[in-house]
Amino acid sequence: MNDEAALKVIKILGIAHGGYIMETHNVIDYIQSKKEPVVNNVAKNCSIHKIQIKLKPGTIVDSPLNLNLNDILIECVDRNNDEHCKDVK
């Protein structure tokens, strides 16, 4: 698999509770900046969190099973988005 093949997007919808969302953000923060975990769940009810995982530029792997954290970029592109709930009463 090369960068061109990685551009084929796989989208996954995960439904989770606030604690799992908090821990996912803790892992991302630790990978990106070695920030220690925060035990503070700020996930709003029904909020959307979009997390993007992609290969770093120039990374070539022969199988997804051979990927490691040095090969990928993880980014939270949308956090606590509850715009879809604004009109709900």
C-alpha cells in the first residue's frame, strides 16, 4: 500500500459514551504531545467527535498489519460538535 492507496477513505461510525470519548482524546493527546491523561469528561450529550487517522507523507507499507504509530498521523478534526442539536427542544 502506498500514499495513493491510502487516499481511499475508510469511514467508521462509532457510537460511544462520554468516558470512552474522553479516553480516546487522552490517547490522542498523549501520542501528539506526551500530555498526561485528564480525568475530566467534557463530551456533550449527542456530540460528534471526528478523528482522522492517515499515513504520514512518504510512508509506504506493504500491509496495514505492519503499521506503527510512527507511520500515522492522528488528528481530532471536530470535537464536541453539537450543532445538530440546536433546534431540538
